[in-house]
Amino acid sequence: MSFTIRFASKEDMPSVHRLITELAVFEREPDAVKISVEDLEKQGFSEKPMFQVFVAVQNDEIIGMALFYERFSTWKGKAIHLEDLIVTQSKRKLGVGKALYLRLMQYAYENDYKRVAWDVLDWNQGAIDFYEHSGATVLKEWRVVHMTEENLKNYVEKNSHEGI
Amino acid sequence: MSFTIRFASKEDMPSVHRLITELAVFEREPDAVKISVEDLEKQGFSEKPMFQVFVAVQNDEIIGMALFYERFSTWKGKAIHLEDLIVTQSKRKLGVGKALYLRLMQYAYENDYKRVAWDVLDWNQGAIDFYEHSGATVLKEWRVVHMTEENLKNYVEKNSHEGI
């Protein structure tokens, strides 16, 4: 199968949004996607872009993407976070995901990033095997913590009166 | 105990670096800190700062800090990552950590962030209890994955000749 990988442009955001939604439906959380195509266009292509995207393209159609952004490690320095690596359902198992992954790692290496980080579901053994085979390490002891927008509001409103 | 919380300035980076190193020594990884004071000054106070820091100050001395930066969730939109929340050993259990945590949450709320995320060690029950009590959720199924600088180099050099 022939495909190419390039940086996404603003015009690609409808396709990127479609992939994000496809993954959410696949994970049975279709309502979890709160951002819009316009959000992606605005937040990814402002003067201070919040993310970048590599897309895999076949016959002018976007069939996969790797969305990432910078992070900062207080031990290592500048790092990259791979937020989403998505290949559309009908194009899986053809090497698209691996090619996107390699392209991201090349980008990180060429631009002197000190670490690439991402999250994986602990039951996704196929993905874990692939990552570990590539040299990545799954950290056993660390857990991800999220404060949602609603709980953030509750916590701040409840505690801010105390004054600090 | 009386202390105040404010944004760190470039001049605070030696103190911030000291706190980072103190934590690494406490975690028995003193050699893991590869960044320097100069790195912090440069990467935190350029035109495009890679992070921001709240510091807790008592008698002109920095006794704690919360270092954070922006992330981007493809479901929720703009988010904050809390990279490090550190209180110097001699000033623990006095409410400094809680005050820094609250200040960060206030900042996130006031600036319309859709999520605050961070990582916690799964055996650090005291921290987990505090986070959960505040309304945060520890995600049981997700694992953090890291590709180190050295393994990144190996992977890219080994695979790039294939061409994609």
C-alpha cells in the first residue's frame, strides 16, 4: 500500500476531527469529543500553536494521524507528548501506524527532544508489545490523574473562600 | 505559618532548580536531573516559554513550587499539566502543597482550561487520597510510556534506513 506522511495543514482539520471522533466511537465514548473543527483550526494554527499533526495520506485521503505537542521534563528538559495516534479502521494492519510512529520519533530525534511520552491502556497488549519492541518503557508505578472541568469548578469554588 | 504564592521570575530559577534536585535526591535518583539553572532560565523565560511556575515564599525564601505547562486534549481542548509539585522537606505538612495545588487549580479555572492532568506514584497513598478528595480521578487503566533520549536515537537510527 502506498501512502505518504506530511505535516497537517489547517485545511486538514476536518479530516483530523473525523479521525478523533472515529476513535471515540470505537472506544464507546462518542459524546466525549467536545472540541470542534473550528477549535482545531484555531488552536493548532494560531501564532502559538497548541499542537502539531503528522497525517498519513493515500490518494489525497487522510487515513491516519499522529497529534503531538511539547512538554517539559524538570529532569530531562524539552520533551514531546504523543496525544493521539490514529489509523482509520479500514486501513489498519498495513503499517500506517508504524510509519506515523517512526516519523514522530524521527522528528523528536532531529529536533533534539530529550524524551517522547504518551499513555497507553493497560489491556492494549498489542500496542504495548509494539512500543516495548521499539525501545519504549511502560512505567508500572505511575498513574495518570485527571481533574475534569466540572470538578475543577467545584473544587475551586468550594475552597477559594478560605483565602491563601 | 505565613507564606505567599506568586509566579516565579527568572531570578527564582536557582531556587527552583534546588527544589527539583532535592526531590530527585529524595527519590534516590540524584543523577537523573540533566537540566541546569541556565536551561530553566532559557526555556521558561523565552518568547515561547515551555513552562510556568508558582512559588511559595516565606521570608524571601522559596519553600515550594508548582511547575506546569499547557497540553492539548483532542477530546476536551486546552489543558494544563502539573509536572512537579514540590515542598522543601523542612516545610512539609504545613499546608504549602495544598496552597500551591489550589492556586494552580484557580489559575486553570480562571483561564478556562478544560482539564488539569498529572501523574502520581501508585504507592503514594497520601497524595492519592488528597487528589481524590479534591475531586480528581486516578485513571486505573492507563499507563505512562516513555521513550528515552538514548532509546529514541537507537530506534530512529535502526529504522530510518528502511525509508517510508
